[in-house]
Amino acid sequence: MTRSFLDVLKEKIIVFDGATGTHLQGQNLSADDFGGEQYNGCNEYLVVTKPSAVENVHNDYLEARCDVIETDSFGSTGIVLAEYDLASQSYDLNLRAARIAKRIAKDYSGSGHLRFVAGSMGPTTKLPSLGHISFDEMAKSYRIQAQGLVEGGVDLLSLETCQDVLQIKSALFGIFEYFREARVRVPVVVSVTIETMGTMLLGTEIAAALAAIEPFDVDVIGMNCATGPKEMSDHVRVLSSGSPKPIFVMPVCPKTSAAKPITIFHRMS
């Protein structure tokens, strides 16, 4: 029987891929590659207009022997896609992103080294705590994204770069609503961003973020982006001593400002 992501997590450290956006920028894509000037910079639309660019990202990180690749869907909620008049295509873009990543991961996956696909779900461009968007509207957007990613075959969902606790709760409401209605369940990772001042963007400390997330049925809790390993060390200690879940970190590389691979590991006793 094939081992799942959570099965492997019990056995070893798991390493995610590197930054998708930085890799795509390094490919020197033109506006035409994005489907025209009106879509220029919309990385998520590349799954339609130039899927080979997305495949290059996945292939390179898998060649580097990472365990998990993330889908090209960080901004594929309808909330973000609306800026390009693509909100109605959210489900389809997430579905395509998942299928591309899953196909390539399968090519690299063997009995000796299983590869997994994480559905990337970014924070959107709105903060519900500041009244930019309603809780229900945001939850609906995440529900559609989760549906596209799961039906496209992802092995887990990664809700990442979270800056607002209310955004996390709204996203998880939408995700788990989809799980209940579709009668499916994949592991869920929640990753918050702790800024250089030592808190999330709206002032929440890591211990408070952990307390807010813990009641939800998520599988991994951690941090990504904003700072490097040195700045994250104290926050990792808080998670290690207080989290009942496995934790992970995705620090930023000080030299390039690109996110380094996520390392997921078990809580230290």
C-alpha cells in the first residue's frame, strides 16, 4: 500500500521545494507568455498560457531531490484573480495547477523516494480584520480553491504566508466546509508569517497564533517568509515547546530574499 504524506512525516524530515515566483522570474518570461499585457505578472495564469514554464519549476526542484512540490496557485483565489478579471476561472486554474504538479511528481516518485504535491493557498490581497473583505466572502473563495486543488489530485493543502488570524479562520472554514460536503480529507498545513518586528502583520505573536490555530483540525503548523533562519529561531522554540502538531519553517534566504525549502519536523520533547 502506498504511504501517504502523513505516513512519511512520521519517519523523516520532509523538505519542500523553493520559491516558485523567483524561479519563474529567472525564466525571463514575456508578456506574451502570460497571455498578453493584461495578464503580465499573473503567475497563476501560466498553467494555461505557458505550462512548460511551470513544469520547469517543478522539474528543477524535483531534480534537487525535494520531497514536496507546491502548485502554481499561490494567488489563485478568486479574490486575487479578480485583479486580472479571471475570478471566474479560479476552480479551473487550481485544477490545472494541481494536475501539472501531480503528473510531474509521479514521474519522479518511486518506492525509494515518494514525492508529494502541496496545493499552495496564499493569503490573498485583503485582510478581513481591517474590513477589506467579509469573512463569508473570503471563505467562499478559499472553498473554491480547495475544491480545484483537491480534485486536481494534491496530496495536501498548504495555507501559507498568513498575516491575519481572521484570514486563517476564514480560509479553514472554507476548506473544511468543502471537505464535509465532498466527503474528502487531505492533510492541511497552516503557515504564518512573522515579520521583523516579531509579530504577524497585525500584531499577533507566534504563541497567540498557535493558540488560535490549534483548535482546528490541521495537521502541521509553522512559519514562512519575511525573515531568515536566525530571526525565526526564537519563534521555532515557542512552536517546539507548545505545538501538539509537527512544525515547519520556511526562512527567507538573506542573499536572494527568496524562500528556502520548508523543513517539516516533529515536535521536540
